[in-house]
Amino acid sequence: MRKNIVAGNWKMNNDLAQTETLITALQGQTKTSNAEVMVAPTFTNLWHAFQSLRESDIEVVAQNMHFAENGAYTGEISASMLKSIGVKTVILGHSERRAYFNETDESLAKKVDAALANDMRVIFCFGEELADRKAGNEEAVVGSQIKNALFHLGAEAFKNIVLAYEPVWAIGTGETASPEQAQDMHAFIRKTLSDKYGNDLADSVSILYGGSVKPANAQEIFSKPDVDGGLIGGAALKAEDFYAIVNAF
Ligand code: PGA
């Protein structure tokens, strides 16, 4: 059975002191749902966050990594470096990485391969832009993002892959996809998986929704049959809001 997951993407927010404050606040929250909980601090705070949360049920995950194992890639971090500090999951393909750092389906396919080769779990993000949706191309765009970056993989690899549908027009904008829009796209994503790998695999992969999820809308979005959780940006920076979303299941 696929898992429910709520992951907080802290993006480029929180220095060390702020990270400590947020972690302390998270530790004061009570989980009443069955969701797996993850938080993704910046690289500089990963080790500290990992140490602070190692006894908790919150997994510390990375926001990005490079595809090479090591070498002359100034400013980059490899999968094995993440693993060496205990991090076992990485977010790849976030729309901000695609838009501002030129990440493409091709480079993301290499990153996915590198993460899986290091036995890491991947939260693979994708989603259409507003112009795509206005033109009615959202399924074509999402379908090709998934195929180009993931469909070279064997079925076995999907044990370590979580998908995150994040329509770009809903990220950080306050604009959320309606629960029906989210469900329609998640059903399409599952069908895309099923057409290639079969029903059993498609049913086993968690598909998260991301884009302006808040305490006020989480329950309705998570009630949809193909929505298995959320990737949370802004609302993950407040412990109470984040746990209200975690507990929305
Ligand atoms: P948001 O960000 O919740 O602030 O819209 C979501 C994301 O980028 O993962």
C-alpha cells in the first residue's frame, strides 16, 4: 500500500538559529495522523537538523543534489555526501530548480539515477505552468516530464520514488489547484504509470500535491483518492500550520 506523506520544503529560508527554533517548535507538536513527515532544510543546516531530529519520527531530507559522484563542480553536493550525514531522501526537479537553475528533464534523469544508485529515495517534482493550463496542455506537459526523467527506469526503482505534482501557477501564489483539479491530474499521473508499468506499480506509488497547501485546504485536497499527501512550502515554516496539515489526514 502506498504511504501518506507530508513534506515541508523550507527552500532558502532559516539560518541556523531559525532552524533550531523551528525544530524545537516541531518537536512540540503532536501527530495524530498516519502520515510520514519530512522536512527539507537548506544544505548548511542539514547536518544539524538531522542530529536534532534523529530520535524523532520526522525525516530530514535534502532539497537538491548534483548527479556526479564527486569532482570539479564548485558549489555542488553529491548523493554520497548526503548519505554520509544520514540523509536518505532528496527532492529533485522542483519547479524553482527548473526555472532558475536550468534543470531539464535530461539533467534530472541523471540526478534520479545518481540518487537511486546511492539507495536514496527521490521526491520527484513536476508540473505545468499557467500558460500550459490555459492552452489545455497540462496533461501533455506533465506526461512528458514524467516520461523523460523516469521512464528509462525499471519497475523496481519505483519503490524509491515519490511523485510530487506541483502546478507552477499554484506555488507560493496563494492560488491552489481545486481538489478536483488535483484529483484529475493525479489520476492522469497514475494512469500514465499504469500504462507503462502496470496497475500494481501505479497503485503503489505515492503522489503528493504541492502548491499553496494550508491548514484550511489540506483536508479537502487530501481526501481525494489519488492524492497521497503534500509538498508544503510557505506553510511548512510555521510548526503549528505544518502539523495542522500533517494531521489533516
Ligand atoms: P507553497 O510551495 O506551499 O509555498 O506554494 C510549495 C512548493 O514549492 O513545494
